[in-house]
Amino acid sequence: MPKIRKKTSKRVNLRTKYSVLKKVSQHHKKLRKQAKRMASAGMIVNKPNKKDSAIPNSFPGKEELIN
């Protein structure tokens, strides 16, 4: 027969909660800083995403429009 455990509480101390939030914000700040450095060095180039024409196949004269 399996033992039934009590469910543990998901409650977190505020000290722990805020320290985790602080570390997360520091990490995001570090990533933004690195991205900025790499962009200025020319390693990362933000290219706009190429969008599809979004013309349905049932559209009359689709080939003419594309060409």
C-alpha cells in the first residue's frame, strides 16, 4: 500500500522571494548589456523578419500579383 504524503506548502518567505526577483532582474540586465555590446561590435545585427505575402491560394490572379 503506497504511503500518502502531505502536500507541501508553496509558500515562500518574502526574503527569499525578493532575493530571487533581484537576481532575475540582475541577470536580465546583464543579458541586455551583453547584447548592447555585441550589437555595437557588429556581431549581432537585428534583421527585420521577412513577412509572407499572406495571399490565399484561392485568390484569382495570385501568380500575377506575386510576379
